[in-house]
Amino acid sequence: MNILDKKNILITGCNRGIGLSTMRLCASFGANIWAHARTYNEDFEHSCSLIGKEFHVDIVPVYFDLADKEKMLEAVKLIRASKAPINGLISNAGITHNSFFQMTSKANLQENLDINFIGPYILTQYIIKLMMRNGGGSIVSIASSAAIDANMGRSAYGASKAALLTATKSLSREVGEYGVRANSLAPGITQTEMLESMSEDTIEETVNSTSLKRCGKPSEIASVAAFLISDMSSYITGQTFRVDGGM
Amino acid sequence: MLKDRNIVVTGALQGIGRETVEQLASYGANIWACSHFLDSSFLAFCSETAKENNISIFPLEGDFTSIDSVKSMSRDILKSKLPIDGLVNVAGITKDAIFQMTSSADLAKIYEVNVMATLILTQAVCKSMIRAGSGSIVNISSISAIDGVEGQISYSASKAALIGATKTLARELGSNNIRVNCIAPGVIDTDMNTNVPEDILHARLNNTSLKRMGAPSEVADLIAFFLSDLSSYMTGQIIRIDGGMA
């Protein structure tokens, strides 16, 4: 299934979890990928080259901290300088945070907003510019069900993801006529390291509240992101896809 | 993507339904193509599409204004003994009239076709899916059900019923590993728009982010997505395919 054949896409947060799975799946669907991680590491370089070889696609690692605008701009310049026009951006990188409202420090709040909202926002600004020049593209922002539902202890995290979600919707209105689509994905409970921040009781309770009675796999989030990047979703924009097993 | 899956598509005669048959066939699925009547051109379309894609298409006749007819069509599907992997409920009718001018007969007829017949068929097909332990059901609603559109009281209310049905069925059938999702198309290039006045159509398209109508094939691709494993962790969702509307 080559639904991403000839697509060149940037995926942030490819080091693990949903990002790593998305990189792998998109590569298997034929996409060339700029794979972002926060800092250089050899294991990551190695897995990028292995996946690239396995699926006969180009995977180029790029490194920057989402809070570091200068480094981000350097990476964007690298993307702009390459011959390949960018067709897609999957903004996946983010941090998770749990604390009660009254216990959330200003520093916690700032960090959530910086990494989950302002970083992806600015990156998208840069990438949109390139896409508009290329005549189109698709933006996929990975938000969270916590951005839509009321979850205890998720005020800072949920608000940062809600900000991302709303910005993506608003953006879709502005860039539609330039052939750029923008959609969000709201994963529910997903089998990643992020689960480690939840108590076992909460996990069980959440799983029980889903219609499918199970956690999602990272690859099941990845496949929806791939669909939204692909031309299969060419008339879909401004939407939020909940990928949560039915909550 | 849908290789060797067996899928029931209703409303297959024209518009989104017909395009769905073509698209699903190209993705490798075998199809029961249900229509309220079978003419020679539809039968030819079915056999040509089947041959082209090296799959099977079984044309089936069923009158969606008659529960008995829908039940007998369901029996024909189940008789084949093939496992049913997917059901796409496209069949639907509309008759525009403002609220005060809507007759009870029209209200009843639209509800019967769009909701009753759809749910009766779904009940039958579900049996096979429950036995098999998996399946995916896709209901076609409309943005009219979510946004409200003047002059579409009976249509929008019937399509809103499908949204409620989707959410409840997703809850009930989730533990059987059957997913149920719903698509709400916006302005799609089909015969349903022929009666919409030019200026209203223009205003609607201007309100979309993409500034254009959708093609039936674009809706068919979203349907294929929901039938496929790409959406294996999605259920109970209502997805708008409308080019972006505020």
C-alpha cells in the first residue's frame, strides 16, 4: 500500500512512541522523511538508516529543541535547501504532565505551553510558507483526548493540547485556498511511555470506558496520521480525529 | 488495502454509493452492491468493475421503503455464508420543504428509508460480524444533521438519527470488535445538488476552506479508510468531509 508514494514529510518526536511508529509506517507507505529528534544520538541515526533501507526511502534525521527557535530555523533551512518539496508535517513531539490545578507551578504551565503549543505553532509557520510555495500540503497536529475531555490532573497538559487543536482549526481556514489542509488527531489511551505517568487504577478505568475495551497501539495512531497526510483525505480539513477506541 | 474483504454497500446505483463500489473494488474488496432497482446498465457496471479489478460484485435488489424487502435482501446476503467484513450504509433519500410545508407522509417515508431500513439491514449484517468477531460499519450522515440547513427538516432529522445510532452501536458492539463510524459529507458533486439554486450553492462553496465541491471519490476514500485497518482504533466517531466549514 503506497499511499504516501513520492511524499516528503517532516515528523517531529521520532525517537520513540507514536513518533517512531509513525516514521516507520509512513516509510512503509513510501514517504521520504525528515525525522526529528530533540538531540543527536547514534541509536536514532542507526534506526533511521535501517528503516530507510528496509523500505527504500530517504530518512534524514534533524535535531532541535522545540523551545529553541534558532535551532528550529536551522533545520527548516536544511529542509528548504534540499531539492525535495515538503508535502506534509506531522507535529507529534510533545511532553506530558500530570498535576492538580492548585499544584501546577508557573514553570510547569510554561513548559507545557512552550513544547506542546508554541514550538509546534512556530514550526508550522515556517513549514506552511514552504508548502504554499510548493502549491499545497497537509499538516497533522497530534493533540490529545485530554484537550477535549475533562481529565483530573491534566489542566496544564490538556490546555496546551487544546491550544494546538484550536490553532490548527483556525489555520485550516486561512490556508485552504492555497491547497494546504490542516487536521488534528486526538489519541486516547495509547501504549507508550506516557502511560507510565498514570496509576494502574486510572489506566484500568480508562480502558474500561472505551468501546473497544483496550489501549491503542502507537501504530494505530500512526495509520490515521498517514491517512491524513495522504491524498486519500484530500477533501478533509479543519477536522479533529479522535483515535481513542470510542470514549 | 481491502484485499479479500467482503463488503455490503447500499445505495450503489448512483452518486457516492456507486463511486464507493468502484473505489472499494480497486482496493481489492468483494462487494454486495444493493440498489432499489437493477437495470441493465447497473448490472453491466457491476460486472465490468468486477472483471477490471479481479474481484466479485453481487448486485442485489431491495426496496428500502419496505421493511420486508430489506429483510429478504438481508437473508440473501447471509445465505452466501461469506463472512461480512464491512457494511456501508449509503442509501438515502431527500425531499426539501420548509417545516410548515412538510407532510407527515414525506416525514415518514424519509425516516423509513434513511433510518428504519438502514438499521434493519445493520441488525442482520451485525449477526454475521458478531459471529466472526470483527467488522466495520460506516454510516453516511450529512453536515445537514449537524449544522442544520433550511428546508431540510425531514432529511436532517433522519440523518441526525444515524449519528445517535452510530454512537450507541459503537458502544454496544465494541466488545465484539465491531467498529461503527459515521461520515458527514458537505457539498459533494452528485445529483443531490441539482435542485440547489446557483447562488446558494456558490455561497456554500465559498464558505469552505478549500473553496470547492468534494468529489464522490473523496468520500469513497474516507469510507475505505474506515473499512480498513488504518482506522482500527477509531469507533463512535462522526467525521465531517466538507472541505472545511466554519
